[in-house]
Amino acid sequence: MNSKKSDRRGFLKGSAALAGLAVGAIPFANGKALAAVDQRTIKQSVTPDEPTIQDLLYGGRSSYETSVYRTPSPGAGLAQVGLRNLTPLQDSMGVITPAALHYVVARDLTLPNIDPRTHTFMIHGMVDRPLIFTLEELKRFPSVSRVHFLECTGNSGLYHYREWVEDRKKGRTDIYAIQGVHGRLSCSEWTGVPLSLLLKEAGVQKQAKWLIAEGNDIGRHAKSIPLAKAMDDIIVAYGQNGEALRREQGYPLRLVVPGFQGVNNVKFIRSIKVVDEPYYLRPEISAYTNLHPNGKASWYESQVGPKSLITFPSDAHHLPERGLYEISGIAWCGRGAIRRVEVSTDGGKTWKDARLQQPIFRKAWTRFLLGWNWNGTETQIMSRATNEYSDIQPTIMELAKLWGNQTTPPEPASEIASFWETAAISQFLNNPIQIWKVSQDGSIRDGTFSTFKMNPGLVR
Amino acid sequence: MRCTTFSRANFLLPMMALLACGAAMAQSPTYKLGRTPTEAEFREWDTVVGAKGKELPPGSGTSKEGAPIYAAQCAVCHGKNGEGVFPYRPLVGGIGTINTPTPKLTVGSYSPYATTIWDFINRAMPKYAPRTLSADDVYALTAFILAKNGIIKETDVMDKNSLLEVQMPNRNGFFPVPPQSVPDKDRSWFPYWNQAPGWKPAAK
């Protein structure tokens, strides 16, 4: 599954120029760092043709593997939005994202580099015994390793699609919709201590209902999380895919909140305060809320809905000839396990059950596969996920019904489309069916977001 | 008959005592790792402020006092009058637009609580040097933003009591109220995508 090769150097030059503009206006925006980080990654992840022993002690990829990289988020050429790099889903295999390709969304301008010998984790608030642990002590507790996806709240949002279109107009051709719109999504095996175990150690008091988790990054990201979720399955993680967390994933310690939107998975976790109600912090009342047309906004919508995505073939690929291909994709949901994925290769007229890779993990990617004989005609391919509770992934028009007018469905299709065309706010936790349009020449493009005109006034 | 009942009670009593003992044991530490945090550690890591304002420190400030601090520390990104410098969103304006087709979201028009402004400035701002402002500075800057939005007067003093009395225009603009009850294990948490009345999934 090779994606088309791209002119990376062209992009790097472009983003440096954009960042240069930003540096003039904002003194601390470090655009150069963005480009430099990218180039360093390219060098470090390849094993040279004549490797030394050192090169093989921590291996890199073959020098023939030159096309698979994270890529800065559309719109992130202006480096002031921070560190945002997206996972190349078009090249994904199985259900594990290599740590080096796991998406990064950080609000800060630089990454903390924390010494694990001095990092501590504190539990306080409504507990009988406030406790502080070193990393070494945490590793002495009974550990668990579990496969879970992480997904940014804004992933697959209208705003990111528009940014992607805008970047393409500016000549940025190295990024495809599958990565630029959906790439705030990855799946790893996480190792750590169940938070419930540490909370029991501290003795949670009866009136406690919520937690305030705070990280040791520069902006001290903090988030209110229901206590019941912690008692269920939150992990205080120090490992990812068989090694220590990567620095950009919160080294040396982070929360993994299975199935909940990314913002809850506090990186560089330093403190958990047990409290009786949510604290209405900035990521709970400003971003990460969904404003509906009636002027009321929904908040604390934590759980990711049932969702799936065909990763091959997608807009990063080109079908060279008619004949047999294996459609491959991922399905996931924040509630339970994926039970079924159906695939349509005729624009949604008929659906076939795809084969699901085993074992199926809860609140994790499930890989689905289906053989497809393309007869060379124009068509649309798409997938639809169902979880073990029979929750079904909606189409984008069904989502408009839910969000646009919850009280009087069904709306005529034209009015539903107008919801998206007039939407002023990018909706969060977007989980519509992604349609890929296959042309006769074998090229593929988006068939979901491009079906309606977007409001030019749309904000994130 | 009577004898049987008696013997069952005899059997049950120690069982209940055991269970009660188990419950009590769950409340005492099992692994005995970690230590009690020091006063300094509490001071450094108990600073997140919620809507009840329990963690707010002493100190005070007015919009007037906040204006020069804002000009020096904040205006570069947020604009001279809170209008925002691209891509940073504005801090001021938009009150009354939230239920219109062109809502303008700012801390003035959208935030339900004033404590959120105080907390975010205190822990995360200014972005290039967070946690360098004094408590008085943070009260003054919060007052400045609130006054620019016309929510308080320029001379109003913000402190740990008056901040909690500020009525934000969009206080009742959010739903659902976070649940106060404990949900069942693995239940659906606010599943907006299957909650709408009358909604049916795509026909098979």
C-alpha cells in the first residue's frame, strides 16, 4: 500500500515561508523549528545503506521506505498553532500505529522534555490519604497492557476539511484528505497502572464524583473527567507499543481514557484532584463544545461514536488497472467492541459484510478487509460500522438531522444539506460515513465533504 | 424448622462480618507505595480553579489596573482591545449572537463562568511565559476582559468573592448538565448520535 510519492522539499520550503510571515507578527512562533523537526525525523528514521552497529541498536526503516511520514496539520504552516502532526492512515496496516507515526496535537509551542527521575504523580482532593508517587513506584504496581485508539475531538471536522482545501489551493500537494481530515487518529498498545487502583490506594471519599487531571506541559493542560470512568478503565500509562512513551506522547507519564475524545488523555500527567463536580475549564466550555442552531451548546460529550474509514483505496492512492483489489480499513468506537463493518462498492445501493481481523479489542481499531473486483467504471466506495450495542455509524446527512434539528426529523434532504452549508462552527466528534469517489482513470477523491458548499465564515 | 433457620443465621453472620471486613479493607491501602505530599507540592499542584472558586487565592484588581498589563503582555496576540490577531480568536464581543446564524464566540459571549478566565490566565498565560503573573495581575486582567465585554464596570474590583458573583451572559447556554449520578459500567456517555427522537439509521 504505497501512497503516491510527493515533493516534500517543496512543502518544507512553503511552510518555512509561511512561518516566516508568522514570525514577523508573533515573536515566539518558531516556524523554523517545524521544518527542522521534520527533516531530522526523515534522517533519523532510516537505516543507512552501510549500517554501523549503532545504527542497528535502535533500528530505522529501509532507505527505500521514503513516503510514509506524519505530516503537519493543514493550516499548521503557520507554526503558532503549535505541534500538530497527523498519522498517515493511507499506509496503515493491522490495528497498531507505530509510536513514531502516532498523531500529535499539542497546544504548546515547544515540547516539554521531562526527567523521569524527578517526575511525580499526585492524587489529592477528596481522598483519605493524599499520595505522591515517583515513576519507579508506579512501575511496582500491578500493570496492564491494552490496545486503545486515541482520536482528537476535531478529527474529521468541517474545519479541517476546509483547511485542507485551502492548503491545496496554496500548492500544498503532499497531503491527502485521508490524512489531513482524518489523521488525528491512531491506535496503540498502552502499558501502565489502572487509575482505579491508585485511587483506591488513596481512599476516594463518598461525595467524590469527578477528577481534575492536570499535566506538566507548558500550558498545564487540565480536564475534568467523571470519576466513574476512572473506576472503569482509565490507565496511567508509561508505555506505548512495547517501549517508553515518546516525548510527544507525554513522556514519561500520561492518561489513557479509552473511547473518550483525545482532550481527556492528559499528557505529562502530574496531578489528579478528586472533586465533587466538573470544574468548567477552558477545554470544556470554549472549544470541545458543539453549538447547535438553536443557540444551545452541548458539552461533556466525551464518547466517540461508531466510526469507520476505508484506508485503501483512498484519495492517497491510484488504481492502475481494473481487476482485484483488497479494500482495507479501520473501524472503531468509544463504546464497546466493533461487531460488524459493511462495505458498499456501488454508492450505497448494496452492502457486503467485511472480514474483521481477530482478535477484536474493545475501544480500539478493528481492521476490516474485503476483496473487490473493480470493473473500471466510475463508482463510490464506503464503509459503515456497527458496535456490539447495535449503534450504527450515520451518514453526514443523518448527522445533520441529529445536530441541526433534533426535534422534528425527518427534514427534507435540501434543508439537511443547508445545515452543513450554513454551519458556523465545526462540529466535534464527527463520525459520518466517508465516501470515496473512484473515477474511470483510477483516481480517487472525497465524496462526503465535497458534496456541499461550506460556510466561508466557519470557525473551528 | 426453627433449628434450620437458626443454623443458617449462624452461617450467615460470620459471612456478613467477613464482607464488612472486606469493605473496610478496600478503604485502607494495599500496596503501601508513595508518600504524603509536602506543603510545597500542594501549593504548586493544587491551583486549578473550578466554578465554585475554592482554590482562588487572596488578591484583587480592577479593569483599570489590568489595562497596562494587558497592553504589555497580551495585546500582541489578542489585539489592543481584545479583537484578536489572526489566528487567535477575539476575547471581546459577540454577546447576543450565539443563537444567530453568525455566532461570534468569545469568552464574553460564550463562557458560562468567569472563573474559567481566571484559571486559564493563571496557569497558561502569557503563552510565552506562563505562571509569571501575580494573583493581583490575574484578577486585574480578568476584570479588564470582563469590562471590555461590558459585563462589569471598569471600576469593579475583582477578588475571590466578587469573581463568583459575575453573571456571564451565556450562563444557561449549555446542555446537558453533567450527570451527578454514577453511570453503569460501559453505558453510553452522552451518545448524541443515537439520542435524537425518531432518528433511524440508514436503511439496510
